[in-house]
Amino acid sequence: MNAIMEAARLQGTATVNRKAWSTRGSTKYHIWELSTGGCIMLKHEKGRGFAMPVMLEQPLDTLVERFRNRIGNRVFAPGAV
């Protein structure tokens, strides 16, 4: 199963409430907060494609702060604290 299909399977019937992105060099992380709680994180590496998504139980704001505190990361998170 490819990474996008796996992310859709993890999402199930939940809706995406908020989204965020983090980039550093050729790597970009897509983070989606679900209406059922938790987040899906999908990693994309330029030239390699998507890695399998991960379901995380942390809130989006916590994940955004974690990425912001890493040196060299640029984070775009509309609506996040």
C-alpha cells in the first residue's frame, strides 16, 4: 500500500481539523490534526517520495512547537498557537 492510501486508511471517517507543514532542506513533513484526536504525520523527501505515515496521539500545537524548536526548520501552521 502506498503512503497516501495508508494515510487515508489511518484517517478513516475522521475529518482534518487543522494542517501544518515543516520543511528543512529537501524534507517536508505534512501534519494533519484529526477530529477524533491525534495527528497523522507524513514525511516527504525530495527525490525519494513519501515515507509511510505515522499516527501520533499528541495535539497539533505540541508537534508544531517541537518542529519550531529544531534548528533549521521552517514551519507553516495556520491557526496553530
